[in-house]
Amino acid sequence: MRWGWIDLISSIPMINYFRAGRLLRLIRLFRIVRAFRSSRMLLHHIFKNKAKGTFTTVSIFAVMLIIFSSIAILQVENTKEGNIKTAEDALWWAYVTITTVGYGDKFPVTTEGRIIAVVLMTAGVGLFGTFTAYASSLFVEEREK
């Protein structure tokens, strides 16, 4: 309730002077910074083991890359010649492209779509290299014990 009154006053459209209260919302960012301090312990726990931390980071990055490239390809492939028309097609294309399988049933026809594909393919090679390294580290770790 300490911050609610500032939002209430700054939302009154008739008084422009009070609209400057919206700038005080930036102070909320400090609360987020405090939350990051407590999440530092969580990050320390996740990254205590470098291999597990890398695997977690790469997994999150791969999922985000698939989602964002699916959205991007759906936006740029809006021509008549394009064969990526639905969200399902876009997700399928992104997954097949990041795994570097590339069946060829769905493919970009615009220049922007091909740029997205190049980024996705390049990232896919690196991501799966990291997955392979993590799996190898599990075998080496067992042998050392």
C-alpha cells in the first residue's frame, strides 16, 4: 500500500502535474535489484557445478531460441510462396532447424527468414556441442569417483 497511492494519483488524466508520479515507478526497480540479491544464492547453487550450470543455461537458451525464432519466422514468412503459415509449422521448423536435421518440408523463402535460419542453425551446432560435452562430463565424472 505504500506505492499504491502514487499510482492512483498519477493515473488521474485531468491533472498533468500528477502524471509526473509515473516516474516514481522507476523506484520499483530497486525492489527488483533487492530480489536479485536473494536470487544470487539460487544462482550460486545452480552454478556450483559448472557442468550442470552450463547444461541448465544452454537448455533455457535453446528453448527460448526455438520460441523466439518461431515467432520471428511466422512474422516474416507472410508471402504467398511461403510454406510456414501456422504456429505449429513455425515451431516444427524451428525445432528441426536447431537440431540441424532440416527435413526440407518447411523452409523460409524470404531473406529475413533465411537470416533467422542461419542464426538458428549456427546456434544449434553450438548448443548440441554443449549438450554432448555435458554428457561426456557425466561419464568422466563417474570414472573419477
